[in-house]
Amino acid sequence: MKAKIPLSSILHLALALAAVLAVANSATAAELNPKTIAAFTHYVVLSEARIDASLSDPQAFLWADRLPPEQRAAILARLRAGNVVIERMQTLENGKPIDVPNGLVHYWIGTVFIPGATLTQTLALVEDYNHQSEYYRPRVLASRILWNDGNDYRVYLRLYEKKVLTCVLDTQHEVHYVILDSSRAWSRSRSTQIREVAGWGKSNEHDLPVGHDDGYLWRMNTYWRFQQKDGGTYVECQSISLTRDIPAGLGWLIGSYVESIPRESLEFTLGATRQTLAKREGFHRIKFPNNH
């Protein structure tokens, strides 16, 4: 019979973890340096080359469509059951990982299927930046369009993350949309400014200088695809973000914690998109063809 761990021990472990995280992320504040920026930029250039190349095939527009038949069928079944499918990605150079000194790159891809939604309805939601704090709360506390010209936007988002520690970020992003045809579109968003908010919610609340903070998030790019088919719309997002590296000696303790945050953020965003659209009028349950 396995021995049970006393509740007091679990609580002490949780408090110890919180203390370690606080030390790792606050007492040892990070600084974004030119070498880290250059390495991340190189990572993004190589990643975008592959992302752009895959846009040319209309029969394999979505990531799931490029998978072996059995794997594709399994993922489609999960999507149609209402799940968000998330997978880790990695860009290699000459078959080897790309080193990003003093930083961590987090690369995830996620997909969700929204039955009954049209491409037009889906794009109207994701481009409604003035109301994203309503659709994606609590992870988006404030949102607004700073500038818009056709399919190009510059937007402000105040982001919130709480997992033991609380992090609030004032961010700006440049977003470009491309409508390929009546059923397919894609967009690309690049962060242009990320500032950590110190003293959030207090009278002395203020933004820290860019790159001179705790390193929760330094860069964030997202690459979206939208395809209307099978009686609804598939929404796919690839997210490439940059955070500080894990302090030496703490990887075994907080490595999985740090890497879980970008994944959970992407899963929440796609899930909230599906939920918001599904609540709107005119959406209905559909039956899928047997040949899909």
C-alpha cells in the first residue's frame, strides 16, 4: 500500500515552489541583450520561411492536412468533439536546435474547429480588437485598435497571467491579414513592444523599461490560418515567443512550469474563440460527411 503524503507537506512544497519562483523571476531580474534578440530573429526568419512555403498548397492549408492519414483522422475526430489540439513545434537549422543565448523560445501550434461558423464571422471576431478584453478575459484585461488601414492593424493589449506569480504586460502588435479566397485566410501578428507592469493595481503602477524586467515575455509572434469547410471553420495558430532563460540550477524544478504557460495561453485563446463564436446566433450542431 502506497504511503499518503500529508497535506501539510504538500502545502509546504507549494510554498517553497512559490518562493523559488519569486526568487528566480524577481530577485534575479533579467535583461534582454542584443545576442538574444539576434538569435530569436534568426529563429523567426527560418520559421517564417517554412510557414510561408506551406501556404502554397490549397489541399494542405492546415497543419493537420499535412499529417499521415491515420494521425490526421485522429486529430479531426478530436477537433470535431470540441477539443483544442495543441502540439509542440521546433525549428531546426541543418538538423540541429538553434541556440538562443540567455533566452527560451516557445513554439506551439494549436487548432480548433467551430461548427456552424463562417469565415466571415470568424474574421469579424478576431479583428474586433476593441472588444478582445471581453472575449478573452481574464487573459486580456484591456484592448484597443491604435491604427487600422484595410487589412493592417496596430493594436494594444494588456495581458494577464497568473500561475503562482502574477504577471501583467502592456503590449503592442502589428497584424496583417490576407484573404485568399471565399474559404481561406491567414494573418500574421508580431509584437512591437512588450513592457512588464510593476505594481499592477496599486497607486504606483508603472511600466518597466523594455527588456529590463523579469523576462516573463520579451517577444511574441503568432501565425493564424482560417479555413471554412466541413460545415464550420477551422482556426489554426502557431505561436513563437521568447522569454528569459531558466536560472542555472532551477531547470529541474521550474522548467516544465515555465514551458507550460505559452501552451496554456494558446489553448485558452483558441478555446475562447470557439466558445464566443458558438454562443452567437445562427450556430447549430452539424453532421459530418462519412468520408471525412
